[in-house]
Amino acid sequence: MRYLTTGEAARWLGVTERRLREWRQNREGPAYVKYGPRTYRYAMADLEAFRDKHAEQ
């Protein structure tokens, strides 16, 4: 499974890193894995699922 950094995930979704952090803080965005105090990774499958779910709306 491939994991992306916050910057990579933001670019892939077409949003800013700040927006992705806001989603994470508000528990609104795609699922993520926390590796340390400030290290987050996003699975490609979770990003695709998030995009597909929000494309329908």
C-alpha cells in the first residue's frame, strides 16, 4: 500500500496543505495514519475513497 505525505496528498486532492490539516483537525477529511507528533501519512486507497465519496455530492 502506498502512503503519501500531507503535501503529496494535498496536491493529489487539489487542495492546500492548510485545508488538509483543517480537515484532519475537524475530523472531516480522508483517513490518515499518525507516525509521530507531527507526522501524518495518507493511504492512496483512502484518498481515492474520500475523493469518490465527495465527487457524488
